[in-house]
Amino acid sequence: MTTKDSLWHAGQRERTLQQLRDTSNSWDVIVAGGGITGAGIAREAARRGLKTLLVERQDFAWGTSSRSSKMVHGGLRYIAAGDVKTTLHSVRERERLMTELPGLVDRMGYLMAHYKGGFPGPMVFNTLLRIYDFFAGKRYRQFHPLNAFRWLSPLIRQQELLGGTQFADAVTDDSRLVLRVLREAQRDGALALNYLGVDGLIKQQDRVCGARLRDSLTGELFELQADVVINATGAWADELRGQMQAEAKIRPARGSHIVVPSWRLPVAQSYTAMHPDDGRPIFIFPWEGRTVVGTTDLDSPGIDNSEASMTRDELEYLLAVARHQFPTAELQQSDIISSWAGVRPLVSSGALNPSKEKRDHSVWDDNGLVSVSGGKLTTFRLIALDVLRAAQPYIKRFPSGEFSDRLFTPAPPPAQSAFRNLPGHVQKRLLGHYGADIEALLARCHDDELEVIPGSRCLWAELRHSAASEAVEHLDDLLLRRTRIGLLIEQGGLIWQDRIRRICSEELGWSEARWRDEVMRYRQIWQRHYSVPE
């Protein structure tokens, strides 16, 4: 089966499903899970020439991979815990991603304020950063004495302040990163479908040899043969492993964030603030023109196929650390634009506190079902390679030889004058977010759509391109994951609903009745899972 770019275009889903119904050939690899881990596995499998199908029962990046802390980081705390290997790998992957994806994975400065009697002190912290920078092959660290740090951070708590240390990691839009990886997999021949999940495993004498798929939109069932089924469903990995009578391993942990206007809490860099109640590090950082405060780390047992939500206690916890670190800002609940909560797939070791669980990934082989969970956004490429090594014995035609380490195909800047006339930072952002698809984006947009949607950094042209070409099935796909205006703009972005409706009508063919249904559905999702909890 040949995979064409058009398979994600509006109206093409049924044609793709018909190809699945008609094909009698088996797949080399079926990947369950359309987050960053599944996308990375599909990308590495497809580049090796393996016939690869990725399915996701919700939307791409619907789970953890659209609701992370947006950070591509080396894991500085792993050094303190003695896990030098994880830090080394993470730092090197961070540097790789910043090099390959400027405009989507970009360096961000981090500041750590030091207070009298606080831990870690300047000497200990800078010793850790010395190792961190050594792994990167660059010096990012710098200590700022009291007066210089006050100039950098005029709103910060001043009592017993000694100064602060600056270092660097990176920031991204996690769901856009998933889409970029999936597009690379598609170009190498992979097929990726959202709202199509693995409902059950097909077995012969206890050996997994395929999967039964369910269309989440219609309920239709498909049965497909495969050499191996890879379970990359993250926090939900125990569901499929349970069909092989495997012991449960996942400890879901919820992490929540709040978004506030940048003028209410202006930060040019990310601050690592120690929470006054429990001493946990919390990040306060700039993202997409807003300021984000997060994250919590709480056990979230009994998760199902529904979205996570921030609790009232978590809201108060995050407001408390923001007020403690920046008391003169006097941040209030009324300042909050939105929230999000994601579930981390921690691998349980029996630690009393989820914050103490390891963040490295684990791979299990259950007789043809290869499962992976845990790990970091930053190291998704290394996780994918580990998974394929575990899957290799099951794949009949696994290729030999060396393959490129490069994740993303370089995309030259478009020659169109409309692109050249955009500000440099907008050009960089578009190239990072869309890569080779930037030509299609520019060709489709209207003359007035190369303008920023007020309250975000997203262009109207991006909204139109995503609606037309990125497998959008529901309004929340478009506003919460393809673009992030549902997190960045008041009322989930629906203050612009007339213009959004016009785009959805033109590109998705939605009638007035369909639009009303989608708005009702979206409002319910946003109020329950992305607003301020009552």
C-alpha cells in the first residue's frame, strides 16, 4: 500500500479505511499509540522500509504528548540522583533537536534564585551545571550576583536573596512535535490514522500475530495481521498487556499547569521555584506569548479513556508557588486563561511518592506484543530504537545496515514573496512547525491569513492548513492540538468563533448543524478539562 500525503486531507479518511478493508497483506509493524513515543517508533520503522501502521484511538497527541510541560530538557535532577547516563543521553538529544528543529525546539534560559539557607546553594548547583554543560559541549551556566539578578528579575521575592544562576534547556510545542515526526514517518511510507484504536490482540498459540482495530467514530471493527504489535499507549499500556496476562507495571501520575497573561506575570526566561509547602521544584516559564506555571505530581489511579483534569487543590498549589516566588505580582484565580492536566506513564518501583519514581523508560516483550512506557519527551528517538531492537526477532524482513540519525528532513525557506515579507521570527516558527508542508500552507491561505490570531502566536493560515491537511475530525483536534489557541485565548478561542466557523465550513465541509454540535462538544470538553476547576 502506497501512502500519499493526501491521506490526511479532509474527506480522505474513509478512502484510507477502505484500503485497510481491501488489503489482504499483513503488516510488519502495527503501532498502538499516537503520542511522541508511537510517532518516534513509526518514524524509525518506516525509514527502515518496514510496512508500518500507526493507530490512535483518540486524536494524535491526545494523551500525555499534548499536555506535557513543553520542555525538551536534559534532566538536571538525574545527576543529583546519580543517574548520569540518562542525563548524558537527554542532553545530547536536546542538542540534536535544537539543531534540527529551530522554530519548534528552541533554547530557553532558566533561572534559579538562591536564598540564604536554601538548597541547593550556588556552589552545589553550579557543580551540577558544570557536568550538564560538559555533556552538551557548551557553556550555558552563569552565576548572577544579587544586584545583577535583581535587574533580571525585578518582581522576584527579595527576602534573603543571594543571587541566581542561569542555565539553558529547550522549549517546544509538544503536539506539533508529534505531528512533525508523524509527517516524516508518512513520507517514508507509514500509514497513521487517528480515532482508530487497538481493541484486541489476535493470537495463534499464545503468540501475537495481529490486532483487532475499532473505529472510534463508527464502531466498525477491522482485523489485521502483523509480525509484531507495539504497544506505545503510555499511561494506558497495561490495558493491552493485560490481554497477555502480564503484570501491571504503570503508575499513572497527573501533572497540571495553569496559563496566565504574560503581562500579569512577565518572565523572559523559565524560573525554577521551590514550592514553599513541600520543596518541590515548579517551573514558571514563557510559552507562546503567555506564562505557564507547573507542574504538580500526583498519583492518578484508575484512568480511563477520558481526559485528565486539574483539581481545585492543584490550582491552589500552583497559585501558592507563583505568589511565593513573585509576591508583588499578586496573581489571582481571575487571571487564569486556561489549565491543562496530563498523565505521566511512570513505571512503578514501589516508591512512596510519584516524584521519586524513575523517569527512564522500560520495554516488555509479551510473546509478540512489545510494550514500552515511561521515558521523557526529549529521548523519544532513543526509546524508539530500543523498542525496535526488542521487536526485531519477530519481524521477518528486518533490514540490516546503518540508518541515519537525523530525524527531520531539512526544508528550505519558500521562495514566495508572502513568506519573505514575514518577520524573521515568524518565518522561523513556520519552518519549525511545518517543515516541508510550509509550501502547502502558503498556497492554501487567503491574503489576510498571514496575520497572528490576537492572543497567540498562531497565524490564521495555520488554522486553515490544519483543518484542510492534518486529519482533523473534531473542533478540539483543531483548537487544542493542531493549534494551541484553546489554551492561549480566552474562552478556549471561541471569542473568534465566527472566523473559525468559516474556515471549518470551507475546509472540512461542516454544515451549520455540524458546527453547532462541534461547538457544544468543545465547550463541554474545555469547561471540564481546560478551564479553572470549581
